[in-house]
Amino acid sequence: MVGPIACPDEIRFSDALPKTHSGKIMRWVLRATAAGAEMTGDISTLEDQSVIDRLRV
């Protein structure tokens, strides 16, 4: 147990995560999606761009 300060407000389940072609998870994309922010970084190395649309739902 981590503690009450680290409890998430919402949990989302997904069949895929935003990964680069080498298989690294793009954590900044997950953070931006969770915050509802616009993607300002480079997502050209994203393996499957449809993952972002599925996570935004």
C-alpha cells in the first residue's frame, strides 16, 4: 500500500500502450493524455498512433 496521497482519481484499462518502434513506453504521452493536455512533443516515433485516440475516450 502506497498511502492515501498516492491514490489515483481514475483507473483506465487499455489493450495497448503508446510505444516507440523499439518498444519503450512513451510515459510523457500517457501523462499528457491523463491530464487532457495537447501533445506538444514529437510523436513521430510512435509505433501505433491509434493508441492515443483509444486512450482519450
